[in-house]
Amino acid sequence: METNTIDVRLPDLGEVDEVRIVQWLRDVGLTVGLDEDLVEVETEKTTFVVPAPIGGRLIEIVAAEGATIGRGGLLGRIERLG
């Protein structure tokens, strides 16, 4: 059975160049569903939740809570199951 690892990246937020990671809503090792809330991030004006781009298991958190990352930055990785 083959598995794929998918990078979870900060989506394009228009004029926003960087965000701060507020809170991961799932822990490493737990499964997530497609579009399930994964990580909360904060801009200068608001907070929002980045959804999981695929269903699978969260295998790595790259951007820790409190970290600042730029547009397209790597947040974590999900392993596609099945």
C-alpha cells in the first residue's frame, strides 16, 4: 500500500504577506478529514482557520505555535492514508 505525503502551506490571503501561528487544532499522529479545521493563524487584522487540504494523518508540524510564516510557507505535512 502506497502512501503520499502532502505539504500543508499557507494559502494566498491576498494582501497579507505573513501570519502568526495561533494554535494547532490537531496533534501529530491524529487523522484529519478533507477541509477539517487544522490550524488557526492570525494576521494584523483578524484570525482565521486553515483547513486540511486532504484527509489523512498529520505527521509533522513545521510551523510551531507563535511562529511567523510568509505567504506560501510550510505549515506541516499530512500523510494520505489508503
